[in-house]
Amino acid sequence: MIGYSEKELLTRPFIEFIHPDHREWAMGIHIKRLKGEEVPLVYELKVVDKKGNTKWLENNGILIKWRNRPATLNFLRDITERKKAQEALKYRMEFERLITILSKRFIDPGDIDEKINEALKAIGQFAQVDRAYVFQLRDNSRTVDNTHEWCAEGIEPQIENLRGITLDDELPWFWGKIKAHETLHVPVVADLPPEAHLEKKHFERQGIQALVVVPMLSKSVLKGFLGFDSVRAQKTWAEDIITLLIISGENISLALDREHAEQRARLLSSTVE
């Protein structure tokens, strides 16, 4: 079940096989049961197998007498796959709930900048990234500004350093990908190809080890891009996280379009008056 031989299991205290997160709690239940106190008959706990992997077991324990002393008889069942399935379902439900909340938030009235910052925080925390950000293209469609940013605790903000970037000159390889409406997925910045040497230096100056960026489109017109940075570790981005970025980018683009349309309408109204 956890890879140890019968001899290893019999010659070592079972507490050593329990995951550190659950040791104190599991020992507490064991001691209370030996004292005859009321404890759960069945409970779940984490253990560590011989290869160092975390597994989940279901423990069904009862109080017995062994050599005239209180002891416990425990029946263990591996429920690791069941727990994985439960966690996957929970993750999917949280993912869908987040998408629904963000979509509604951008439809509701309110300050657009506040909504974008709240969205970056929500998706950044869900994806467990270090930095989430929006860059918007200026009217010349060649220059971008980092207009919104969220950073995890302990991560240095970069927004003030990332204004007025001329993409053709400063980040040509990156710009080619975004201009072609491609998702840029970089699990290891250090492994960027030679043709991306400018981008590599740019990312490393910000301490970025991995990133994923998606174009923000409105009716197939590029408006900017939305991205995640990993500063503390290299990272391969899961497909659902990229999907979250794409959907969030679409919501932000539509919200910005509505904001700009309302601004033009207000300007026209004031001019007519």
C-alpha cells in the first residue's frame, strides 16, 4: 500500500509513516481511543509512502485488549484515487464559479479599473501565480503600457517600469507571437531560443522564471495582452489556467470597449449641448 516491507512496518512506529500535517492530529485520536474516549470510528489521513509520495488512507479503528493492555486494531484502505477525483471535482466547480463571478462583475456597473484589478487578484490567487497583469496598446498599435497589475505577497511590482514599451524594437519575438494572436507559454525563461534574446533579458530583469501570456481581442482586433508571471519557480501552465486567462482577457476587452463607447457618448453629448 505504501511500499514498505512487513518487517519495516513492524519495527517502526506507525506515526513515522503519517504525513507531518496529520501526525499530531492522528496521534491525538489514537491516545483518546486508548483512554476509552469517544473518537471517530472512521477517518481519513495522509501518509507518506516509501518513495516520498503523499497518499490518502481511510482508517477504521477499534479499541481492543492486547496482552492485557489497551490497544487499537486498525483497518486501512487506500483512497488516494478517490481523493484525487474529489479534489478535481472541487477544483472544476471553483473554476466554473470564478468564471461566472468574473463575467457577471464586468457586466455590472462600476469603476472599470477597480474591476480589472479585482479580476487580476482573483485569477492570480486561483492560479497560484506571483504576478498577474494587463497591458494595453496605445492608438499607434505599436506601443504598450502596463495599465493594471496584481502581485502576490512578497513579489515586487513592475507596473511603474513597464510603460511606453515599443514592441517592434524592444520585444520583437514576443510581439510577433502576440500580433499573430498566439498564446505565449514559457515554462522556463532560461530556455528561450536565441531569437528571443531580447525577451530573455527583459524577463530576467524582472526576476521572471516562467510566464504565460494571451492576446486580448475585441472582434478579432488586438487590444493588448493579459499574462501571469512565476517569479519563485519555473512553471508549466495547465490548459485550464490558459483557458482562464483567455476568458478573462475576453471579458476585460469587452468591458474596456463598453467603457470607451460610453466615454465617446458622453463626450458627444457634452459637445452637442
